[in-house]
Amino acid sequence: AGPIIGGFAGEISPHSPFFIAALLNIVAFLVVMFWFRETKNTRDNTDTEVGVETQSNSVYITLFKTMPILLIIYFSAQLIGQIPATVWVLFTENRFGWNSMMVGFSLAGLGLLHSVFQAFVAGRIATKWGEKTAVLLGFIADSSAFAFLAFISEGWLVFPVLILLAGGGIALPALQGVMSIQTKSHQQGALQGLLVSLT
């Protein structure tokens, strides 16, 4: 919904999407502020706070030592994935003459396809052929999509390529699964925090 709203708002004014985003963020802030309650009991965590802080650094060092290649691959894939997202507006406007509405529809379509792949395709591939195969297929789909985008000159050809980009989205969750399997149960939270920091 975000890209479509941004696309329509962009047709009104270049500033409109930012005003709408700010308004929605204020609404989200108010909902969290007044609707959700704090779940952390400060008194219960006071005694263990120092110990947890001391242990946290060693946990991250351990994770880096046990799976450096996988973490580098994860970071590289995240970085590569941000490149088309960053230049998408400039690329489609320059190559195909798209307006903000068309850009919004294309991003919304990608989001929808991505959801479909995550919900119905990624799990089945990982279950049938394993996470490693899912990672490889995802990277192949992403690479193919980027290669096609480099050469296509007609705007309508972008939409079939979006299927490949969405298919490429199965790689990182599968890679997370591989790393999670190699991580001890009490370090799962640290792993997820580390992966978020790499994005």
C-alpha cells in the first residue's frame, strides 16, 4: 500500500509523500504510546543486566568466528538488494519515462509478489530440497533479474522481471535458516540482532 499511496501523492506534489509518511508515523507513535503496555519488569532485570551486557560481546564474537562466510554472504546480499531499491525511481524514470504513479504500482506489485513467494513458495522449496538449494535458487533468480533490467528498453518488460526479483527474495530467509541451525538455542536472539545490524 505504501508505494501506491506514495505514487498517487507524488502526482500531487513532490512534498506530499513526505507529509503523508510523517502523518502515518505520528499515528503509529500515538498508537504504540497509548495502546501497548511495557512488558519488561525493570526490577526483575536489574540483577542480571550487568551479566547480560558482559556476555553479549562474547556471543557476537563467537557468532563471527563460527560462520564468517555466511555472515559476509548475508551482508553482501543485503547490500546488493538495496541497490535497485535505491535507484529504482531514477532508473525507471530515465529508462522508461515513468511517472511517480507507475513507479508506485511497480513497487506495490513487487511487494505483492514478494509476499506470495514468501507465503507459498519459499517454505515448499526449503522443505523439498533444503535451505541451501533455496539460497542458490534465490541468488540465481536475483542475478537473472538484474541482468534483464540492464538490457530491457520497454517498460512493460519490467513486470515479468518483478517475478524474478520476488523469487530472489527467498534466498535471505533460507540463509537465515541455515545460520539459525548452526547457532545454539541460547544464542538465537543474538544471531537475529546481528543480522538486523547487517541490514
